[in-house]
Amino acid sequence: MKKTKKGRAVIKPKHELTHARHDPAHCLAPGLFRSLKKGDRKKLKLDITYYFGAEALRFVGFEPLGADDMRLLQGIVAMAGPNGILLTPDPETPAGKQLRLFLEPRFDAVEQDALVVRQTLPKLLEEIGLTDGGDNIKALRDSLIRMSNVTVIAIKDGAQKAQASSHLMTHLFDETDGRLWVALNPRVTEAVMGRRPHTRIDMTEVRALQTDPARLMHQRLCGWIDPGKSGRVELDTLCGYVWPDVATNANTMKTRRQAARKALAELVALRWAVHEYAKGKFEIIRPAMSAPELP
């Protein structure tokens, strides 16, 4: 609780989530989440392929995904850790059956589990550091629709057909109590449940970041730098985390580099260490883990 200038007490939101256990491939795929300008969602599509280990992951959607979508997904994944409800291949409840149908699992995914988060819209917004105003509620609903229309296809190296396929997520609203149900795809589910390696994302940091470039860089860096570890990266590579398209204009590249440097300053404010050991080349040290892992 803190005091305002007029002396009235303001109760700060109580955040319950400390971290998300995310799928590394969803965090590292170049261009899955990107900085968007006004009008980009109407003229651009999502269709990227990312090679992760022995798999090729293809993400296909009607609209590109931005930092706002990424932030919402982080919150849902974080909620799935302590509060996820297992969605088996043969659900018994009507809601479970509907979510499974909307998820559209195919190939190996038909036999894989998913996780469901049941939560209110205001609580979800609060946990990712947003208020529950009308604009944010509308943006959240739009984001859910956008991400529910993204298909994730996994193909094993050298294979001629898909190994597994499903939507990135799916959702529905419980009209009886106004709660939201969100089902995560099997791959993210396995990361949350510890069935595959995961990327740890600190939700305190997620809530503190102020700009889209910083948010996009943060998730990508979390994807390959473990807590307490370090990595080296060039400034133009960091720009690529935010803007996956190649800049053909020198002024555009200059502006992107300036924005990337400002984003690094946001990370420094969160106790990340950033050392420029040569012009445009950085060693980045991630803070040690400050919260216990989920069992």
C-alpha cells in the first residue's frame, strides 16, 4: 500500500504469479512475435518455420502476432503452472470436449494432453501488469481470437509429413459466471508440466517492462540465457528479435539500433548486466533465479 499526494491509501495489486515455464521453441522462433506498426495486422500474415533441434515448427495464422499477444500468452502459461486443469484426449465435461474440438489436434497431438486455464479477464490482465479498462478488455479478447487462429505444425527432421499439429491455443467463455477458459497446445503443456525442457520467464520482469522492443528482446534472451548465466550477442541481432524483416533504409536501421539500446537499458533496470565489450557487441548476464521453481 502506498500514499497518494492527497494522502489517500491506494492498494497495489497482489500478483500471484512469479514465473512462467514456457516452451523454448515458442520463445525463440524468429518472427513469431514482432513489433507491429498501425495497419500491419491488416496487410501481413503469419507464416514462419523455425528449426528447433530435430524438428521444424511451422506457425501459420491470418494475422501477425505482436508483443501484446506474447505478453498475454506469457500470463496464460504462467497461470497454467499452479492452476492448470489437465485436458486429456477424451474429456468428460462439455467445456472440455468443446475446447478439445476447437484445439483441432491432429497426428500425434490427438493422443497428447493439453492444459486449461480458467480465470477472469480482469485477473489475467492484472497478472500481466495491465488494468481492466474497456480498451484492455477488448484488446485481450482480440488477442485471444488472433492466437486461437494460429496453427502450430511440427515436422521431424527429414520427414515428409507432419508429426503433430494443433492450434497455438483455443478459448471459450463460461456464460454462467463470466470466466474465461483457455486451452494451451500440447507442446506448451509439456513444458509447463516438466515433460520437456522449459524456458523460465520472470513475471515480475514481464510486468515491469515498458516498451514492445524490450518485451520482445526479453523473451528471446530468456529463451537462450538461463538465470545466472550469460551470453554474447550483436546489436543487429537484437534488432532482429524485434523487427525480423531486413531494413533496407539506413535511417530505419539507425532508429532500430537506438530503440534496441534503450531496450537494453530497461533490462539493466531489472538487474540484468549489459557490457558492450566492442562497438555493437554485448555480453548480457541474466539475474540469478529469485523465486523457487515449480515442483
